[in-house]
Amino acid sequence: MSSLATAIFGDNVNLSIASLPLTIILSALPHWYTIYLASANKVQGGWTNQNPRAFVARLNAKAASGKKLSDLEDTILRGQAAQQNGFEWWGMWAVAVVFGYLMKEPKASMDRYTIIHVASRIVYNILYVSTRRRKYSYLRTAAFQIGLYPAMAIFCRAAKVLA
């Protein structure tokens, strides 16, 4: 995989560090997509940027009260949840990248971990936003679990190397 990264980006790009702003953007994509959906379809009158958390809270309150959400409202909530998960997970990945460099993990290894991490985040976001049925939601969970591997592998190696 790292030879693929080298073929695409060359040797002069540090993929793991470059993945940090990329994963912030990947985290924000579901949010931007759901803003578009809410505005284009006038959900709750359209997206209100004055208090976006209240917009999402109203949809959550509707769901919590037992009222059925439309497919579109449900997609918007899933997109917002995907965004939140991405931002929550970003710090863990950033720390893993730092540990990788502190322990002088080979670039090829860090590139491999990074490709797995970024690919799993892309798949995770797509599945989170698009999966409506519970039985398919486990695919999203699998993508998330695969995405845990790179950071956990780096942490475990760092625990040995930096002991």
C-alpha cells in the first residue's frame, strides 16, 4: 500500500501529517451535506446557522418524543452524528500520528496506517449517512472498528518502543 502512496504522492509527502487536515475535512463533509439537504428541502424551514445545535436538537427532540422522522430528517441526524464522531475521533488519530514520529515508526508503516485510517473514515461516513436499516448499520460499525486498528497499533508499538 505504501508503494501506491509513493506512486501517487511521491516520497516528499508525509501522508500521516497530511491526513490530519484531510480528516478534519472528511469529518465536516456530512455536516455540509446535511446543511444542503435541510436548506434545499426546507426541513424545519431550512438550515438555521444562527443556532445550528438547536436545529439538530429539535430533530432529536422530535425523535425522542416518539414521532416518526421522515427519511430526510433521519438522514440529517445521521449526517450530524457522523460529523460529531469524526471530530471526536480526530484527536485520537492526531495523538497516534505524534506517537508514530516520537518512536520513529518507518514512513512506509505510517503511510500504511494512514491509508487504512483515511479509507475507513470515508467508508464510515458514507455508511453512516446512507444506512437506514439496522441490519446494515453493522457495516458502519465494522468500518469504524477497522478504523480503530491504525491508532491502536501505533499506541501498542509506542508502549513497547518508548518504554
